[in-house]
Amino acid sequence: MDLNEQKIPLWRQLQATATVLQDIREGVSGTAALAHVSADLRPGVQALTFHVLRSLGRAEALRQLLASRSPPPPADALLCTALALAWREEDAPYEVFTLVNQAVEAAKRSAATSAQASFINACLRRFLREREMLVASTDKKPVAVWNHPKWWIDRLQKEWPQDWRAILEANNRHAPMTLRVNIRRSNQQAYLQTLKQAGLEATPAGTWGVTLAQPKPVQVLPGFTDGVVSVQDAAAQLAAPLLLSGLKSNGPLRILDACAAPGGKTAHLLEIADSEVTALDVDATRCEKIHQTLQRLRLQAQVVVADAAHTATWWDGQLFDAILLDAPCSASGIVRRHPDVRWLRRESDIAQLALIQARLLKALWALLKPGGRLLYCTCSVFRAEGADQIKAFLAHHPQATLLPSPGHLLPHNKVLDHATPDNPAFDHDGFYYALLEKNTA
């Protein structure tokens, strides 16, 4: 990318990217941190931030070689930003010397880093001189090689001894943009043809999905504003059909979508079945997103702001035919879309989240009709939030039967020749699915 083509100086983008990185290091989510960036800077800063987060382990290892003592947080964030962007020349978004020059300029122009500008300049100039040797030295550190925290790497090695490398590699790649076609308005093949006519290349993904060859703003997608398609990962598109397949009812199904925001799965349920859906989420702001999603798709559901586990505060006493529990989790399966997650999570979070999941499962199971089904899912690759969670639930609920389910879907970026229930033939995020039926006896 030619710097002369940029209306916004690169040093300003680097300043803002470093500020976002510092916020994430202090525990702020990437989404919230980027929301504070001015609108004119945000697109470029988001792209740079994602690049930095996917190489942060390497950058921090390089910084430790260049300076044994950490500089103040703003200077460290700017230095690591520059190192993450420049360490591998073939992947650098700008020419490496330009990145270094502009990082030093960014340091000089900020009150938070001006006192360390000479230090940052010295570190980066040394990096340019000794890059090959420095990078080779960091190759001995797993965090630098895989750009994930050590505990995360260790956990994957233990739980997925055959697949841990592939999971980490997938996490460090860009996620595709996958759409779900609203079958009340169109179908997969028809929409693929519509995209072709609009000059947009795409391939099928599952039954309802299409994956774009290149991500596009939703505003340019044919029919998006009119509710013909929604953005939804291919693995997430499995939820609604899994829950509804084989369910029988004399009238419209009574369905609960717990932890429903921003409403993608709620909408999919309504698109493929005549049903009465209660969409519930604890966050009022996120519930507003459910309303917006349904309005665009011209669908209706009862949206409730409440904690799903505290059933006495929101449940009307009528049992549900089906319950979708997309439980709060580590988000370890969607790291390629949210590269900040790996740096925000702590290992202790997994056990705490598993407790929340168990509490939700127990509370919502009581609201299910005999013969009804509950689909438990998480966007996690950790067994504590998937297979282990369901194993413990079944041990304490003899009236529950585990029906054929995908189980753990590991993230990958390959399109396979043949699909199986455990390995869909399309590019998808990491997920876990368990379909439970309540025995009538």
C-alpha cells in the first residue's frame, strides 16, 4: 500500500492502533476499544489492530530481546505495534522502513510517548539491522510462534493432541464473510446467481449459506437491506435446523432462544419454521440489536431482557417445545474473527464460564416439555465448555438423552471434498453442539 495514496498519515493510524492495543492489554474488548477511535480513522485502525493482535506474541518476544525492561505502557504498545506489523516483511501492510519511520513519528507527536521517542527509534533501528537473527531467536518461544498465550497452547495440546496446530493456524488466518439466505425470500442457488450478476464471487456453504470470495460492506450486498440475507458463520447456521429437525407439534412450536443477542439464530428459527419464539438476553442494549435484526428481516418474536437462569423473573409457566441455549463462553472458537479474545481471556475464566453454563442448563431444562429438545451450543473449542459439560449434565439428568449431534467442530479454513456430520464441507468457526431430548417416561 502506497503511503502517498493515504489521506490520513500513517503515524496517526499507528498512534490510534497502539492506543487500542493498550486498552486491550488493560482488559477492554477490541470492539469497545475500536469504538472510541474517530470514524475517519476506524477502518484503517481496525485492519492494523487485527494484524497486530495476530502477531502480538512474536512482537512481545522481539521487544523483550530489544529492551529487557518494559518501557511505560503507551511506549510499549507503540513499539509492539510496529514490531507486529514489520516482523515478517512479506506480510507487512506497508514497506518496513516506512512503518519504522512512521512509528517514530507517532512517538514524537504524542505527549504519552514523546519522552520515549529516542528509545523507540533505537529499538526499531536495531530491529532493522538484526531482524533475521532476532526473529530466529524468538522461534524458540511457543507464544511467539503461535501468537497465543502459553496456557492456551498447552490446553489445546492436551485436549486436541492431533489437531492443536491446525486450530492455532486457523485462528491466525482471516475469517471469511459468510451469509445466510432467508429462505422465505430466496434460496441458496438463486442468491448465488444474484451475486454473480452483481459481479460478486461466492461459493455455497452448507444448506443456506454462501461464502464471499472477498468480504464486502453489507450495504453493497444485493437484498441485505430488504432482509434477503444475513451475515452468519457457517457453523452458527447449523443451530436452528439441528434444533428443529424431527420436532413435531400440532401447532406453531413454542421456542425459547436463550442468550439470543444479536438475534441471528432467533431469525433463522423464524425463517425455517412457523413458530412462536421468545428471544431472551440479559443485556438491554444487545436486545435492541435483536429488534433491529428482526425488523430488517420482517420477522416477529417476543424479546425479553432478563437473566435466563433466573426463570422466576421472566417465565410465564408454559413449557417450551424447544430451547436453544447458546451459552456464554470463552469464544475460543471465533478467535479468527475476534483476535483480541486470546489476549483478554485468562485460564481461570474457563472454569468460571463452565459454572455459568451448568447453571443455565439446569435452569432451562426444567422449562422443557417431555419429548421436547434443548440444543446446547458454545463457540468454544475447549472441552470444559463442550463435551465435558454435557457429560456432567447427562450424569445428573437421567431423563435426558443425547441425540446425534456434531459435537466439537474445530475451526478450519479448508473446503472439503465430502461432508460428514462431524466435519461440514465448508470453512467455519469453532463450535460445540449437543442436542438433548427430554424423555417422556
